[in-house]
Amino acid sequence: MGPSTRSAEAGENFPVALRVLPTRVRAELHATYRYARYVDDLGDEFAGDRVAALEQVADQVRRLYAGRPVTDPVVAGLADLTTRAGVPADCLLRLVEANLRDQDRTRCPSFGELVDHCRLSANPVGEIVLAIFGVATPDRVELSDRVCTALQLLEHWQDIGEDHARGRIYLPKEDLDRFGVTEVDLAATRAGTALRRLVAFETERAAAWLGAGAPLVSTLHGWARVAVSGYIAGGRAAADRIRRAGYDTLSGEVKPTRSDIAAAWVHGVVRRTG
């Protein structure tokens, strides 16, 4: 688990545990997030041929794993991480594939398709985090996938207005239709009643996914437990911040503060284990 590709290391949702981690672990996490942000920025912000740029990154990743020279400094920065932690190349390539898909798809028909997109855009980061700590068993990866999907969903619900301005709608069309929400509603400066109800539904659904993955923490020890519990606390704080905004994510900042995340972490981990 960990921040989605949209959060990365600069995001405020999920960094609570990073500062207390050992130097090597922090360096590998930062390299991971730097790569995730790099790929995401190419898919969202690059002014040139985004498909070609993303495919070039994928080629550089394959070269890295083949032991061939790598010219991309961001990909080259993953070398120590991939050799020591044994991160599968598939994790890095799926992040590229998520952004390639986003070049063609600007709408999401169903929640099932959105979850499938999270399998590419968010879940690989969680698997990488587990690999960094040397705890990436199949059962843990399955729980991590639930957490990462939840974090990605919450990030989408925080950024509905920003995504719409970029021409993308991650809210599933089946849910937009069910709640009677139109694209005009998404372009507004404040969320109307129908959109608030939809965001409430989606937020609580994401919170349920987060809860389903939270038992991952109890399987971990040491620094891995500290880090993973911090990411889950970030998700809980994000959901709570959306609730406190009355499920209006159009009219202002709805990302949790660091103190929000720390409070959620203390409540969910320290009190429970202390």
C-alpha cells in the first residue's frame, strides 16, 4: 500500500510514517514515489507525445531488469531497490500501463472497471512497499491491494473537480446515472445534493475497502507495521475529511492535514496496541 501514483511523495495524504523510518527504507520509498509521480506526470502533464514518452519509460524499465544501460535517471534510481528488494518488473510496468490506458479512456462505465484500473494505477505501489520491507507474501499482497484500491478511490473523490477540468471522470457512469448526476454538476463550483449523495456513497464504499485491507497491519511487525499503519491512517483521515466537508469536494480543499493523519494513526494503532 502507500500513496497512489497521484499522491506520490509530495502528497499530504500518506506520508505520516516516512520520517521515522530507517534511512535505507526511506530512500527506497522515495525512489518508488518519485518513479510513480514521474510516470503519472508524463500521463497527465507532458506537452509532447505522451504515449511515446510512457512507452519509452517502459522500455527503460525492461532494460534495467535485463541488466542493460539505462539513460532515464528516474528509472536508473530504482536500481538498488530492484536488486535488493526483488521488486517484480510487472509492478513498475503496470504503473505505466495505467497511464497509457488513461490516454484513451476518459470515462469509467462501471465500478468494476474502476477497480480494475486501480489494479494498475495503485496496487503495484503497495506490493513494492511490502517488497521493500521483505514481507510481500501472497496473502499480504491481497490485503494490500484492498488498501491501495481504497486510497486511490478516495483520491479520485477528493479530485473530482480537478479531474473533470482535465476531461476525465472517474465516477462510474452507472453510479452517476443511479444518483442523477450530470457532467454539468461536476463542472460546478459547489456540489449539489445529488452529487453529495453520490460522493457519500462512494466514500463509504472506499472506506469499506480500506477496512477490508486493514487486517494487514496485524500481520506485520517493526518498521513495516509502522509504515503500513501510517498509510491506512492517511486513508481514514481522507475519508473523514470528505465527510466533514459534507461530501462537497468541489468547493474547497478536502485533503487531510498532517495533524489529521497523525491523529488517525494514534487512534487506530497506538491506542489499540498500547
